Amino acid sequence: MFTFLILTKWTINGLEYPTLFAKEQCAQFSEILGSVSARLHQQRREEGDVEPISPMQLPNSQKKQLSATPGSREQDSQQVTKRHRKLLKTSAILRPHTNTSSSSSSALLLSSEKNTRRLSDVQEARKRNVREVCGKYRSNISRTITPHHVSRIYVEDRHKLLYCEVPKAGCSNWKRVLMVLAGVANSTQDINHVAVHYDNHLKRLDSFDRQGITKRLETYTKVLFVREPMERLVSAFRDKFESPNSYYHPVFGKPIISKYRVNASQTALKTGSGVTFREFIHYLLDVHRPVGMDIHWEATNQLCSPCHLRYDFIGKVETLEEDANFLLRKIKAPENLMYPSFKDGNPKAARTSTQITQHYFSQLNASERQRAYDFYYMDYLMFNYSKPYKDLY
């Protein structure tokens, strides 16, 4: 639908004022001006000022008026008093038109810029904290990068992204995102659990030669996502020991039950099923543990070596979707690619929360809680997590 505009001008006290009107507003404007003039005329008569003021009319588009000569200006102009100007100034039709759509767009743009600055500031604070902790507690470590330091890092060459895998910190969905970025799949929704973990669609950084590793570490965006250590630990326990698992029950469950359970049944010893949280903690804290560590409960600073590798982006599970989508926009990922929110592994089980974590740790005594906190102490410091319990020192 088109709106026609009329450009005209008013002469007030010898000065010309160009005015732009929509065609459909003209009649309304004429009515208002006529009403204003009539009211002023009546007021002047009541005040004893009998000099008439002709009602102001909109100039029409007739040829003779459009071609008026400068000499006719005095005849065509209308004398406007201060009262006229005051009333005309407050008339709704003469007020500047506000473009609501434009104002809303500007507000959204400003809000987006402020949010970007806020998230950028958060990133700087997180990276600075890691550097300070590394400088204070790990200043004497060797700076040589070995294949071990990069063994958990996945490579996405098209967008020059390096992602360090931290199990139970959103890694399954991050692998899905990497696969879409690499062109292996069109959508994260199309990638099942098996394809994520067992089909080897993604390359690890340690699969490259030294030159390839060095080049990527220097030029790619290095990304790390972390989680509150105790919550991550409980999430791992629930996933590996409270659900049927053909690997963790026989490989970890059997030796844990054998060493830490008094009078264990033959069924438990044979299957490794039914490990309790306290038994699991005893295994974790035992320097002579009967079976080795596992990436699902290994400390993040051990998995991803943040004191050796200066990560460009540190996200947190607690702000996972906001951090992840901010990163995707920074690396210029496709606009329709967002971090997926669906739950992998055991979709029917509730996500491990602060409340669920507290429930599991309430099964431990103060000494066991303290030792578990000590085990993850560097993660708490590096990634600026608060002490989970008041009685910890």
C-alpha cells in the first residue's frame, strides 16, 4: 500500500516553513487548524480584541497558488500570535513522527552490543584467573607441549577450532556441533549417540605431526568448557554406575566392590553392579586404587592442560547455551547452528543439579568431603568455583 506525501510551505511572520504531509492527513490537519483559529478568535473577542483572525487553511494544489509571486506573500500569509504558536506547537499532528520500528531496532541493537561486551568481559576475567592461578601454583612446570597435553583436543579445520573434551561438561553435544561445522552432518539432531562417540568422524590434535600441532595451537581458537567439580563427579557416577553399563561395571565396579565392600556377595563380585557413592569416593581418593583413573572423573586441569595451552575461550556448563552460542557467532558458524539442548546417554534421568549433588555428598562424612574437595582443588581455583560446603577449609 502506497502513501502519497504533499510538500507545502507555511509563511508565519514573514518566514517560510516547509511541511511534509501524508495526503490522508490533509483534511484532518485543516480541521484542526480551523478549530484552533476559531477558538482563538472567540477568545480575542471576549478579551476585547476585535481584530479578526482569518481561519488558517491548508494551501491547495491548484496551479495559481503554486505559482504565486513573491509580491503576493503578504496577502497570502497569515498573522500568527504567540497563542497560535503555542497551540500549534502542542497539536498532535504537528509533532515529529516517531518511527517505532526504528526505535525498537535501535534498542535491540544496543542491547545486543551491551550483551556482547558483557560476555567478552566475562571471558577476559576467566582467562585472567587461569593465568594467575597457573603463575602462582604451576610456575615451575615445563612449557614443552607434548602429545599428552593435546590428546583430548578435537580439531575442526574449516572454522579453525580446537575443542578440549571434558566428559560430563556438555562434550557429547559439542562433538555434534563440531561434526556439523565440519560438514559431516547437516544438523545436530541427526547425530545419534553411537555416531558421536564411536564413529571417529573427528580428528584429535595428537594425530598431527609436530608442525601441524604447533600451527593449529598458534592460529586456531582454543576452547574449553568446564563444570563445577563435585557436580561433574556425581554426574559421572550416576551415568556409569547407576545405569547398566557393559564396560564400567566389570572394569571398575568389580575391583571397587572387592576392595572397599565388606562381605560382598558373589553376585556383586561377579558383575560389579551396585557400587555405592561412598565406595566410589574411597576408590577415587585411594592413592593405591585397584584400577586406574578415568577421563569422566579426572580433574579438568589434568585433561586439558590449561597451564600449558592458553585457551582463547572458557565456557561453563552453568551458562552453557549462552556461552556456546556466543562462541559460535564469534567463529562465524552458520546462523542456523545453535548449541543443542537435548540430553545424551540417559535421557529419562534428571540432569545432575546442585540439589542432587548435595544429596550424594550428604552420604559422606566431613573428612571425606574435605578430601574430595582437595582432589579437585586446582579446578576450583582455576575456574573460580566457590567452596561447595561451609565446613571446608
